[in-house]
Amino acid sequence: MKKVIALGGSNSKSSINRQLATYAAKRLNNVEVEVLDLNDFELPIYSIDLENESGFPDEALRLNTVFESADAFVISLAEHNGSYAVAFKNAVDWLSRIERNIWREKPMLLMATSPGARGGRGVLAHALDAYPRAGAKIFASFSLPEFHKHFEDNQLMNPQLHDELEGKIRELQETLDQNSLS
């Protein structure tokens, strides 16, 4: 069975991005979904001096092992001031020092959401540009604006947005199904 990592790019305990990533990942068939919470990985702020003095933190190595075990990723990014949330960026910084190919050439559904009308489109655009250089095979992307208006009771309520996301999930499903045949 394929293993899909669902990750919200935020350390908020009530992360709307973790909710969206979990929702999308659990709509896939015949996969094991592992939902990651960045709060479960206590990482110091990355610095080259700290890395040179102490090496890689155990929690960074543990997170790297989880990433290595994935067959696919469903990521939803939080946008803070037009960029990544600091906890997510810090985790990626540590991971990139352990393994430059962070995403391991594995399929990814890349998303973003926010309470506002832009739906995290700034951070999504940045990741769409940067992540392929770090080994992401992004098969689909999706931005959900006005999260609290469109996502209620763990359901995407807007029919147009629902259908759009379902199409993206199908793209990832087809990729996973094709990879199981090879």
C-alpha cells in the first residue's frame, strides 16, 4: 500500500492548512495517510554554526526518515507575510541540509489556503517555482480562498472549488495507480 504524507505548512494547533491537506489526502483510495504536525518535531532555528557545532538534531533526522518513507506528498502551505510560515521554512531548511532532494522525486499535490481572498497564492507561486529544484514532482496545485467560508464540517462546501480539488486529487490518484503498476 502506498504511503501519503499530509502536511500543513504551519505550526498552528488548529492549522487550516493541515485540515485541507488531511481532507485531500484522505480522499485518495488504497493509500495509507500519515498526517504530520510540525509541533511533533521540535527543531531549533537553523544556522550553519549550530549544524557545524552539533550536527543534525534528532528531530530533523526523524522528520527526514518520515519523508523518505513517503510515496507521495499532499502539502498545504500557510502564507505569512507573503512567504512560508517560519516553522515550516525552518523544517525545510534542516531537511535540505540532510538531503538536498527533500521531496525525493515523489508525486505531490501542492496547495495553500488562507482566511483571505488570495488563498495563499503568493506562497503557492513561490513553492511551485522552488520545489521542483528540491525534487518535487508537482502533479497538481490548488489554492482555496476564504477557508472559513468554503470549508465547514470537514467538507469543501463550494461546488466549483470542490470539483476543482477533486480533479487535482484524481490526478494524484492516477499517478499513484500508475506507479503501482511499474
